[in-house]
Amino acid sequence: MGIFDSLRRRGRGGNRRSSVRRAGSEDTRYLEEWTAARRGVEAFVEPRTTVTEPTVVLVAHDGEWTRRRIGSLEAAQRFGHRNTVPVYEVSRVGYPQRMRDYTERQKRRPGR
């Protein structure tokens, strides 16, 4: 058996079911609770990957951030409208500097 035989047997496109992780009500509930507990929150939508639906990164005023699946850009826009949060496409605007600064501060914290 050659190194690529298992790939050849599967064929192009394969017979495997898609294993894309889907957004659910738990994700939405978490995002809503996270947003309500912080101020100055903005949403940055990340595109779909081969294993994950589109995700949204919420970034608070101090750079604290979280990421969850969102389902689609339209779902993120609806979330933003309901929660009074501006929504941006990360592929167009990038991540805010305060998010990178926060991550760097967390790395330097004692005990980490």
C-alpha cells in the first residue's frame, strides 16, 4: 500500500459527509451575553473555512475579544442590528489594534 493509496480510494470530493461545524443557538446566546457584559463592542466577521462556518470576533473597548461561529455574514449583521454592534468584514478592514494589544498584554501576565 502506497502513501497516497488511501487518498486515491476516497476519490475527488470523497464519499465523506461534510464535517463543517455549524453555528447554533448556544453560540448566539454566548455572543449576546458577552456583548451585554462589555462596552464598546464591535463585531468582525471571518469568512468560512473548510472546517468552520463563518465566525465572528467580538472586540470590546479594551481589546478583550472572543470568537464564535455565526452562520453567515447576514446572520452577523442581524446580530449587530439587534445588539447595536457595528459589524465589519475582517477581510476588508483587518483586526483592530486594541485586540492585538490585549492579546500581547495577556501573554505578559504573570502566571501565564
